[in-house]
Amino acid sequence: MRQMGLPDREVQKARKAEQRLKVLLQQFPDSPLKKDAQERLNQVQENLAMHDLGVAQFYYKRYENHNGGLKGAQSRLLEISQKYPNFTYLDEVYFRLGSTYILEEEPDEAAKFFQRVVRDFPNSQYVDKSIEQLKLIGASVPEPDPIKRNIVEPDRPGMMDNLMTQITGSANVTVDKNGVLISKDEKNAGHDLIDQAIANQGQIQPTTTPNAPTNRRPPAKSFTPAGGTQPAGTTGSAGVKP
């Protein structure tokens, strides 16, 4: 995760992080790492979904410029809706999906996604547009989910946050310098907590560091220069001044 780049750049590291976290959660659902792993998986998938949304927007712009691309945008949006249920921009994904089906003259499919925006994201900026589209195609407008009506929209990065991530080129993930799931100390280099969990049936083995031996320097040896006379103030081998 520390090696993840921005969503509009290389996503190979994010995909590898997603794979490792999924392995842990699937093989060891009772692991003490489950909560942290799920939180990190959500962050990784947010990055991957943003990448796919950017690709979908690129294809949609190509369509607007009469260069094709509508099917490409639609397939990416469908992939997001199926693979990333916790994506914080899912309301936009559903609205854009509905719009692609309108352009393909498939109002029944379009209505499904506009209705999901109205029902599941009552505080979304896309609600009014979705209701407008539903009325234009003669589809029913659902009531908002009363539980979700009280859910505050997720925090999304503002303009300055986006600018800083573009400058630094790093993804916005909450992994501290020593890692949350990964140990970076030299003694355990190459071994992280996921490896430990897989090797120990989902459990993290406590590590103990043995008491380090006390390093005691040997007493300095006396030096007798040639001629047998020691410098003033020095001691002999028995520690007694001559």
C-alpha cells in the first residue's frame, strides 16, 4: 500500500495489495487482523475504483467527441458497481450508467440505475438529475431509504487535498511509516504480518526479544615502554602506581 500511486497512474501495486488482503480475509475470517485488513482493503479498492472511473470518463469524452467509446465507458462503470460496493462515488457511477443506457435507448435498464441513486443516495448531488430522467422516460420515482437519508455523505478530498496528492504522487492511505500490517524492521525484513497469519492459521504469534548480553569492555592493558620505565601517573599490571 505504501507503494501505491495515484488512481490516474500505475495501479499494479494497488492490485497486489488487494490480492494479499483478500487472501487473508477469505482464508482466515476469524483472524485478529480482520478489522484492519478490511479497512485497508476498502482503501485499496477506493484507489482501484477511482482508476476505473477515470477510464470511464475518458471513454465518455471520446463518445462526446464522436470517437466512439460509449461501450467502453459502460463496461468500466458496470465493473465498478459489481466489484467495489463501498466506493464513495457510487452514486455518480449509477447516474453515469443510467445515462449510457439512455443514449443506447434502453430506458428500462437506465431506470434501474436512476432509481438506485434516488433510493440509496438521497443526499447525493445526482438525485435531482436522476428524478428528472425518471420522469422523462415515464418510470416510477422511488421513495428514499429512510435509514440512508440520515447518513452523511462520505468525506471526499477537496481541491487542496487533490492538489497535494498530485504534487506528491502518492495515494491517500492511512498506513504509517512502519506499516499497519507490514513489519519494516531489518531483523524481520521480508516477513510481514500477513505471512505470519497465513503460516499460523490466521494467528499472529507473539514475538519476544531475548535480553541482549551486556557488552563489557576488557580493562585496558598497561603499556611499558622500552627501557622498563612507565610514564608518570600510569599504573602497573596490578593496578598499583610504581
